[in-house]
Amino acid sequence: MHVFIASDRNHILGLAALLKSLDINISKSADIEVKISVVSVGIDAEQKQRLQNCCKYQIEWQEFQSNYDQLLSLFGSKLSYVKLEPGKYTKATERLIWLDSDTIVLGSLEPLWNLDLGTMPVAAAANVWGNPNNSQDRNPYFNTGVLVYNMKLWEQEKLSEKLLENADSNLWGDHDQGALNSVLAGRWKQLDRIWNNDKTDDMSTKVMHFMSKPKPWESSAPNQLWLDMLSLTPFKDEQKNIKDKSGLLSALKQKYSRIEPWLREPTIKFKSYLNKQKR
């Protein structure tokens, strides 16, 4: 079983909790070989060793290779675009499971690994907020926090090239997610919500996804299941030093931070258009 993750130094606690959750829950069978590939930015050697100590499975570290200079980044990081090039970072040829670093695994991933994708390039769960690029769109739209790749088909159809071209041409506000939904519209297998669930009180959840802010590592009172995972890692004491970001002032800042990029988007798109005309 091959799992694909990306993280920067600001998400280290999230990555630590995710790795521990994989250590505990990824498979019920001791016979299944597990490989974990992590694309990192700004994570030093000492931190990587501590992260490795979160998980019994060997982590294959890959440095972020930025070739996304022309792509939109409303939040400063372009790390999420690595989802568009899974083969580049993992060399996987058959099957691959992607997990965002703000998820934790609460059940075996074997059903995802053994999923029959047929002629579908990916499997994913529906986005709980629909299409953020068009609120009037009622077509199925998937969330990219958890993905199952059909790598054989992915390479045959040269989907990475098509996705990067689409992201460059359209400048989606939700980055990789917009490009994936545009190129793969109608060509994804829908997963049950339990595989990518933001409802933290749903006990049937297999993969819990902390989509909203504050993230667990940004709160002095994080989700208990997430905290339980972190408490089993070498990073367990670092949660105590986190300042509470769940107060009124922080809530207003977070609300503005979600709106402000969208206000800037027309300007960003126009500048990008001008840059393309100069090429």
C-alpha cells in the first residue's frame, strides 16, 4: 500500500498526528507492505527524524520541486499542486492514496487500496461545500483531501500535463481542486463521506478531515481524537505552547483571511493575463 502526503513546517503537528494514525490504523494485515512518500518544504533533518519516529513504516522524503511559478496561489504556498503530479514524486505505477496533512486515519485503508476504479482515473468524496468557483453549479464536485489514483490510467492519458495546463489557463481559486474537477469532470468514482469526513462527531468515519479553521494545531482545545494521536508522538508537548486562535478576534481574522484572497483574485488573474501576453 502506497500513501502520498505533502507538508511544510507550518503543518508539522498535523503531519505527526497523521503519521501516528497511519501507524495504528492503515492496515489490519501484517502482511501488507506499506510505503509512505512525503513531499516536504522547510522541514529539517532533525524534524524528519522525529516524524519518522511517529510511524513504524519507513518514510520516503521528497523535496518539493517547484515548477508552478505561473499557477495561482492565494495562500502563499503552492504545495498542494503536487497532487497534479503523483508519478513525479512517488514513481507509483498502479495505485496510490493521497491524504492531506490535516487528516487523521481512523480505520483500515485496505478498502481504498483494493477499490475497483474501472475506467476512472481517481476516486474521491464529494465536496461538502459544492463548487467554490461557481455557487450555481449543481454538478458533482469532489474534494481532493483524500484521493485514490489509478496510476496506470493516469500515465496513459498524460493527466499531469493536462492538469498543469488547465491550472495555468484557468487560475482556480481552490488551486489543484479546481483543475482536477475541471479535467476529470464526470470521470471520478465517488467515495462514501466516511473516507473524507469533516463531521468530527461521526463515529463511522475512516478518514477525518479538518477542513475548517482553526486547525487542531492552531487551537488550545483541539479535537480529542486528533490530540490522542499527537499525544503518542515525539511532538506531544508542543501542543501546550500553541496560543488559542479560537477567540472572537481570531475568528474575525480567520473569516477575513478566507474572504480576502477571493477579493484579490480578479487582480491576480488580470496580472497573470498580462504576464501571458508578454511571453
